[in-house]
Amino acid sequence: MSNADAWGLPGVLSFFDAARSTVDQVYPSEWFFLRDRLRRGMNVLDVGCAQGGFAAILGEHLDHFHYTGIDINAEMIAKARQRHPGHEFHVVAEDTEWQCLGGRQFDLVMVLGILHLHEGWRDTIARAWGHTGSCLMLDLREHQGQTLEDKTMSSFSMCFGADDDLYEQTRLPYVIVNSAEALAEVRRNTPGAGRVSHYGYLHPVSAAARTPVAEVMTNVWCVER
Ligand SMILES: C[S@@+](CC[C@H](N)C(=O)[O-])C[C@H]1O[C@@H](n2cnc3c(N)ncnc32)[C@H](O)[C@@H]1O
């Protein structure tokens, strides 16, 4: 099953009906950077937007902003359009340029909750930076050992509350990046960045992960032009 189809399993879709759409569902490491970057009238790109929950989160703090969400799963985007009719949503392919955006630049680009769950994470950072006018926020799972990105070594099941076999057997890579390599990859894929900051904490790996690592640094990176 493709990554896009895995995200469209009914139990996964319904999980995101309720998840991550209010400020109290934003992680402290995300809010640490986000809270100071909210400006009336700003334009935001959310890569891997699911059902557009961040449109509601931003709306708790801003009365006027432009939000564009892109996602590889068409059903997530259909639900996002229904839930947030005032905002813009597009389905994108995982491994190609985001042509729907043309050459547009955004004040804030968010890539949250996806880079540790797909093979092409380095290219996704580079593509997101290409649309960053001011600030790119992204998160990675890190540790001090070797980078793990082979699905046979480190994987994530799509359980999300459903416990039947199909969900357990549908697996994405669970990418855990060596911390020094994380810095190198962030720098390499954001050429010309003026300032790179990160903030995170040690956390047990996700209960849905099958990986030899017990604890990861969940790091949010903020890259500014
Ligand atoms: C865990 S959810 C994250 C949702 C949201 N960004 C958040 O932080 O709550 C993952 C979403 O990202 C989408 N996704 C996964 N890989 C992607 C990729 N390479 N490009 C765009 N969207 C992706 C999935 O379809 C799914 O809707």
C-alpha cells in the first residue's frame, strides 16, 4: 500500500476528525516557535495538513490570515475543504514538485508530524524551503546513534486506535535521524538560511513504532531567511 493510501484508511481518517485542531493539541516544542510568529494577514503553507487542523489553531489567535494546506491523501483534503471552506487545499504527489503552488512564497511554512514518517523527508524539506519567504518550521525524531530510515529496521504502524490486522500491518518508515546528521541535513536543504534554531525534548518512541530505539529527541526546527 502506498503512503498516501495508508493515510486514507478509514480509522486513520476518523482519528484526524478530532486530533490536532485546537491550541491545546499543539505540542510545547511547536508552540515555542509558533507563538511569536503569528501576525495578522500572514500567509501560511501547511505541508501534510491532514484535515487542516492548523487553520483552526491559527484562527484561535488571528482574525485574518491566508492558510494553504497540501497533503498526499485526497480524502484528508476533501475533509479539510469541508471543514475549512474559507481556506485553500490541494492534493499533491509525494515525490514531485508542488505545481499547484506555482512560485508562491509563504511567510510561514509548517512541516509537522510527517518527516519521520516518509522516505523522501530530505526532499520534502528542500521543497518546503523553496516556498519559504520568511520562516520554515519542521520536526524530526533524533537520537545519538546511526540514522534509521529503513522500514524493515524501524517502522510505524497505522493503528491510530484501530486494532485490526490491516492497520497493524500497514507500516510507514519510522525515521530516527542521528542528531549531527539532522543539523547537517537541515542546513543542506535550506541553502541561504540566516538563522537555524531548534527546541525539543527526549520522549519515549511512539507506541505505534517498531524500532530498536527506546527514546528519541522530538525536535522542532525553525529556519529563518
Ligand atoms: C500525522 S499527520 C500530520 C498532520 C499535521 N501536520 C499535524 O501535525 O497534526 C500526517 C499527514 O501528512 C500527510 N502526509 C504524509 N506524508 C506526506 C508528504 N510527503 N507530503 C505531504 N503530506 C504528507 C498524510 O496524508 C497525513 O494527512
